[in-house]
Amino acid sequence: MRAKRQRSRRGLSTAKLDEMIEEATVDAYDDSEQMSGFYTLLEERLEMPFRTEVLGVDVMVERLDMTEDGRIVAVCSRGKARQRVPILDLPLPNPPPEGAEWIEAFRRWASRAY
């Protein structure tokens, strides 16, 4: 009997997520450069804006940003209010936006890196 490949929450195999991690971190020498690689790919491939819910409140994810300490955050808005939410903590809508698999790959990388 063949062993089943492990699957992530969204159905991507761990092998596929590892390929995505490799793509994001190729030629990066340290965690900071790897984080920048993920930030670049997320900016390019995550379809924004999109709606989601944060703490029971509907928000619009407008864009991504990097904090001074190197964390990737989603800039969320509701009306005139803006809030930065760490991408690792951002709940995704169902269905998720195009490119959300890169958030999943980033979460896998972060769980191993820290």
C-alpha cells in the first residue's frame, strides 16, 4: 500500500509547500533575507484587495507591508480605520483569495524557522 502524502489545510501536499518555500528563499542567506523573499512573492501573487473577518469584524485587506522588525503584516481597513495584522495571524475567507497558498507556505516556513 502506498503511503499517503501529508496534506495541508488547503489540500496542498507538504512536498508542494516545501517547493514553494524553496522558491521564496532561494539565494537567501539568513532569516531576514528569506522573509524578504516571502514578502516579494506574497506581494506579487496574493490577489488584493480582499475581504476577511478579524475578531468578528469585516475588514478589507488592502496591501502588505513589512514592519521595522521585519515582520510581514496585512494592512486592513474598515471605513477610515486602518490596522496592521501579522500575516501569520490573518484569518482567510472561504474561499480564499488567489495566491493564498503562499500564505500557507509562509506559515509552514515560519513554524520551522522560529
